[in-house]
Amino acid sequence: MIGATYPVVPIHFPTFMKSIRIGAGLGFYGDNWEPVAASIEYGHVQFIASDHLAELTLAILQKDRQRDPSLGYARDVVPMLLRLWPLMRERGVRFVCNAGGLNPMGAAQAVLAAFAAKGWQARIAVVTGDDVLPRLQDVSTPADELAHLFTGEAVSQVRERLVFGNAYLGAAPIVQALDAGADIVITGRVADAALFLGPLVHGLGWTLGGATEPQDLNRLAQGLTVGHLLECSGQGSGGNFGSQGAWKDIPDLAHIGYPIAEVWEDGTALITKAPGTGGRINFDTVRQQLLYEVHNPHAYHSPDVVLDMGGIVLHDEGHDRVRLTGARGQAPGPMLKVVAGYRDGYKAEVTWGFSWPDAWDKSQAAIATIRTQLADRRIPHDELFVEYPGLNSAHGALAPLPDAGALNAMNEIWTRLVLRTPSKAATDGFGRLFPWLALSGPAYTCGFNGLHNTSELLGIWPTLIPRVRVEPNIQVDLLGGAP
Amino acid sequence: MSQTLRVPLVRIAHARSGDKADWVDFGLFAWNLAGYRLIEREVTAERVRAHFAPWLPGEVDAWALPNILALKFVLRGALQGGGARNLRLDNLGKAMAGALLRLEIVVTEAELAEALEAPRVGWWGDVPPSPPGRGQG
């Protein structure tokens, strides 16, 4: 069906059909949870599902765990639940999150300790079994297993440098945890959308494992789509709306409401948000999120179902209500996706500004001085990357620079220099190449930023692992008492 | 016969980009069916590859989703190996959708007028429709 044919008419759902309302939690580690409070207080949700883990978040958590073995989880889950739990308990709202990261048990214990200090009780389920680092590190793993998903390289190339490796689990352990009565479910790595699919399967009684009937698979595909639309919080309700001009038409982003879905037994879903909140749910904002980071839209893989978006209909009912139908599902394959990270050198970066006159020529002379010093001091490095914030750092060569005359007429030029090197010592020394140039370099420097800004780089190793190596190790533990 | 024009995509479409390891993916969305017919005809995988090639030469995969008036592209090898080893400020390629919207397509004046004048499909509340870039070019 083509968009221009969508009529804007209210749709009435049969009232005898059961439905579940689920709201978006965080979209990443560090997101804002006040919009989640609004969904609980004014959005009539029964579940919140919160995604704390971007592809690289486990790398940050790994550094925490190296410092302190009790860490390794997304620590924002504790203050978030201290804020939200009283609202949730009052209304019977249940909470699912992947904030467990590399240490779901540690996260649950931290939440229980914080709750105990308040005199609160909650039943917390902990899902583990996603950690596959030992399998990746095992030298006896066959060479063709765990090869790089895109390049086909063997894992032996990075084996010594791996820091984490986790399989994306599906919704089954979350369903199990909710069936067992958990108020709060804390997982490690699961497919982001599975955080949402779990409560839907639990609440609506859908068939999950081994589903082969088209009706069952299409319902799961609808649920997966709902999860995908909600897993990035405000990006599903008008935030980060890429456009010229139209983004200004989205009201009150300061008080954005995160998306909420009402999902019926047959899989039909309504995407909306809490009344009185900012942001916008419409055909445009919802479809920007629908295609976000899915690659092949006709085969979006998850552990629970393979989604084809080709038949999806987004019916814009107006007033921040979009009806979702038409997702098609196929049975998932025998492999689970894994994302691993490996140490891949270091970077050090310094940003350096020069003012008019001749700001451009002075920046070029300054860069040449740094290159000379790198050579004179034989500082080992793979590259010195240069970009000009304010000119081309966002669009590279597609943002053509003005000619030298126009550049020299500019008020100021900022240069960002980034050293890539296998040597930690080289990054530590990079910042020392700069300060003396305030007195001995070109005139009218506006200052340096980041003289001590160094960090370790990580390569990402996406791969696949047979389910049979992972699923027998999945465990659901229930902690805490009755609330 | 209507004259032809070179028009940047930003005038008739909106877009979002995101990362998966070393790949950047793009959703490109026409505001209405008239705009969709233009992007579907003009914005091929090869055009997107050629557009990014001076900066990020990589293979491009493309899919059409007429059901949501959208095209989907994946640009491979676009992030220096992946977000956590990419030295750019925009290490995850979130601003790269803007770079896609710079791509220029060739349309007739009549086609452009139709794409700009047809209403947006989505509900935009009380604000008058404002297809992007009306004042530009």
C-alpha cells in the first residue's frame, strides 16, 4: 500500500481483544529517565523495557569490571529505579532491562542493596548466559567458527586481544522470568527488541519457541517491530529527526515523551506517548526509527523471529497515534549473533585554534610543525588524522572547504589532530608536543583542548555462534522477596 | 517540455543514519508519493556509492520500501573499522544522513513542484506543512 492512500480516520479496536501497554525506558547508558516517569504516571503502561547497551557499551563496562569486579553493569539502573520504583509499585508496572551488562548479578545486588536502604522489597530476576568470551578465546574452536561476519577473517587474528564477547539472547528467558513473577528483570546482552518482545509474549500468551505457523510468526514479527520502534527512547518520538526545517515543527523536545505501544493479541499495535508530553509520534518520526540500523529490511534477524518490513503499514491516525500492522515473520535460524571487542591500539587528540588574520595558513603551518616533531622524535604512529570542526568534521570531503583566500579571511580555524598508534607511551607524549607552541608557534592561538585526552581503541568483531553452544547455559535466577 | 533541475535530496526527503560495526546505514524518506517516485527513480545504489566515493569509497546495498515511501542504503567500510576505533568526531556516523541529503538528483520543474506541493503524509498537528528547503536553491 502506498502512503498517499492512507486515510486519516479513527480506528476502533474490538474491545474483547486483550492488549498490553509497554513503554520505552532508556535508549542508552546515560539517557534521561524523566520521560519514563511520565509514561508510568500518565501513559497507563504495564511494562517498561529499558535498553542500556549500545554496541560498544560493554567495552566501557569491561573497563569498570577490570577496576572493580563487583562492577561491569550499567550503573544508572540504580538511581533510575530509585526514582521509578515507587511510581511502578503503586501501579503494578513491571520493568525489564539489559543494564546487567557484563555482570547482571552485580546489578541486581546493587539494586537490592539500594532498595533495602529505603526499606523496599522487590522480586528481581537475573538472566545470564550471554557471555561467550571463553568460546572465542578457546584455541581449540574450529577455524571456520566465529569468523568475522563481514570480512570472513578468522577469530585467531584477534584472539589474544579480545576483551568481551557476548551473544544476543532472545526473549525466552525474559518470558520465563516474568512468568515466575519477577517485578524487575535484569539481563546482560539480549537483542534490544527482545526486552519488549518478552513482556508481550508473557502478557499476550503468544507462542515463542518453535513457532512455525504464519500467524504465530507474524505476531512475533509485530512484537519485534514494536521493540525496535521503542528501543531508542526519544528517537522513536521525534528526537533526532533528520530533516531540513521540519524538525522545528516537533513540539517541546525539552519535555519529550518516549514512545509507548499498545499491542493487541493479534499483534496489531498502536504507537503513542503519554498525554501532555513533547515530541511527536507520526508517520514520519515512526518510519525514521523503523529503518534505523536494520540493514536488510526484508530480513531483520533476531533470535526469536526474522522480520520482513516489506508489508508493514504505518497508519497515521493523527494526534500522536500511529497504528502498526503488516509485519511478516519467518522462523529464526540456528545461529545467534555475537558482538566481541578487541584492543586495537590507542588514540590521543588535541584541538587547537587560531584566530584571524591568516588563521588557515597558520593552522597548516602548525600541523606541519607537529608532523616534524613526530618524525624528529621518532614517535611511532599509524596515522595523524586531521579535521576542522566547524568546517568538515561531519561531512568530510562532501563538505568542500572554501578556497584559501576565504579560509584566511575567517574569524578562526579550529584544527583537531588525532594520533593513532599501537604505543600507549606515544599517546601519553602526544599532548606534550603542543604547549610550547603557544609561545614559539604561529601567533594568536585561541588555545588547546584535550592535551591529556587519550584512550584505548577497540575493534568490533561481529560474528555468529550456534545456538546449541549458548542456550543450554542460559540461567534465570530470582532474588529478593515479595513487595 | 518542462525544464530539468539539479535538486539536493534535502528539498524533498528526510533521512536518519546509524552504525553497525564498520557499516553505516541510511533511511531516506520522501514526504509524499510524488517525492517517493523521484527518489526511487534517481537514488540508486550506484548513485549513493558515487556520491560518497570522494570521501568514503565503499560498496552500497539498497532496498526500496514503497509501503513507507522510503529507500534503505548501507554503505560498507565507512567508519575506519568501527565506532570505537574511528578517529572522527562523528565516530558513529550519526551526521552522515545529512551528507546523503546533499546528493543532487535531476528532476523536471513539474516533478519538483508536485513533490513540494503534495501534502506530507504524517500528522503534524496545528503547524502548517513545511516541506524542507522550500526557500532554498
